Amino acid sequence: MYKYYRNVVSGMNQRQPLETPGIHHVTAIAGDPNANHAFYTETLGLRLVKRSVNQDDVGVYHLFYADDAGSPGTSMTFFPYVGARSGRVGTGQASTVSFTVPAESVDYWAERLAERGVDVERRERFGDSVVSFADPDGLPLEVVGREDAPAGEPPAGPVPAEHAIRGFFSVELSLADADATIDLLETMGYEETDGDEAGHRRRFEAAGDRGFVVDVVTDPATPQGTPGAGTVHHVAYRVTDEEQEAWRGLLQEHGLRPSEVIDRKWFRSVYARTRGGVLFEFATAEPGYDVDEPRSSLGERLVLPDWLEDRREEIEAGLPELETGAPTPE
């Protein structure tokens, strides 16, 4: 099912589809920023492409990990709160984040993670080989082997390019009541493509090639989630600048209360909490992470949006030390 927004051109109502190709980024809560950085760069082989601060809480880093270019659809970001209590993964949250790897790399990832002391579980889901594990804060993660994994732009580092993570595959939404969220996803351009026999897991796919899958899981035995380290803060979807106001209108049609368009320096965003409890963001691809530093040195220094620059000294003094040496190729 698709819904539409209206453009008034020459006095006539023109109707155009609103669709997202998939995930722009996922933001989660972490504890120790150094443990977080080491895991995502050394173990998973992602690149730190932006070192900034939570613009709503400037005493906390905002760390962005992605492919070499910081491409939309590859960026896993974190608010690491030193000493943060652990959250509980459950309903009302994005409960698992999955990354795409080439199908022939699944064994490599199972062995790599196990060699580094990470507990892994292997399974098959809807025809894909999946390796499930968790990050140092307990955030549930997966790598999913796909024959159609995009070539991408793998960063130089400890993971060989042929095995590198190519971006997101999916997010799993854990919901007590999924109907309203499913209706919203279908309005966003997602179509149901698969599901399990019990009806607990239903798969929806968009038209993109990265982060194009959302699995909606409804299990009465799953407890309500609580925020904290090891939980997802929000899921962001890719949209265009021209469509931002139309997305706000669509969200309002669904009875939600979207934010105004917010300038985040590297993208512009609209936020709305769904009826299922998950915070959705609708973020633009432009201007990108290289708008304020060259691609060759992304993530090497603390970058602040223009409106926080006059507080740089104060902000830097309040942040913990962060060791961010370049990952060593293996």
C-alpha cells in the first residue's frame, strides 16, 4: 500500500509517491566510549567517520562508524555514556541490528568473532545464513550473508575487503502491537515479503540495496524494553530534502507528532515516535559527513556544528579521553 502527498502545480493537485529506499543510520546507547570504539573499528572493521557530540547533551560523544565514505545506509552511531546502566532489550524498541556481508564470508565472521571471545550463534532465517552476537554493552547484532551484497567502499583496516561489512541489512522491531507500525511501514514504501509460521516475525522490504529490510516481531513473552546501554535509541530512514515537509505531513496523517525539520549539520532530520514506541528519524543523504572535513581524515578530530563552536573549549573539557588510533590491518 502506498500513500501520497500533494504538490500544487499550476493550480492542479499532482500526486507523487513517498518512499524510502531503507535505513540511513541507526543510533544506539553505549557505555565506555573506548570499548565501543575498539569493538566497532578493530573487531567489526568499520571506520570512525565522525567524532562529535550529542547535540542535545553536549557532555556526551556522538560517534559514527561506517564504510570508508560514510555512505548513507552504512552508519552505526552511538551516544556513549560513561558508567551508563544497562538497558533491557524488549518491546517498543529496535531490538536487533543486522549488517550485510557477502554470503561466502559467513564462516569468516563466525570464526573472527569467536576468536575474539564474542559469543556467536548461527542460524538460517528466510534462506539467509545469519551469525548473531552482541557488542560489549549487550546490543544484539547480526551479520547476514547475502549473494546480492553490494560491493560498497570497505575501509582499510583489520577486516579484508572481500569479507568487510557492506552496510546495514535490517533492523528488527520488537512490538507488543504491530498493526499501526506495519501500516506506517507500508506507507513508507515497504512491502511484506515473508514471515514465520507462527506469525511472530513478518518481513518487510523497501526498494534499496542497503538497509532495505525491516523485520517486525511480536512475541507475547517479550518484556517491555527499557532504555540504557546496549539498546537502540532510534532508527533513521533515507529521504530527500525536497520531501521532508511531505514526510511530516504523512506522519501527522498517521496521528503522530513529528518534529520540525532539524539541521544536524551532516543531514537534516524529522523525528516521530511511532505508536509501537520506536523512535523513527527521516534523514537526508546530503550534505554528508565530508561537508566539514576531508574524506581522508574523517573522524580524526572532534567536529562540532557551527552553532556549538563558540563552546568548544567547554565541551572538550567535559568529554572523557578517547583513544582512536587507526586500526591495524591483519
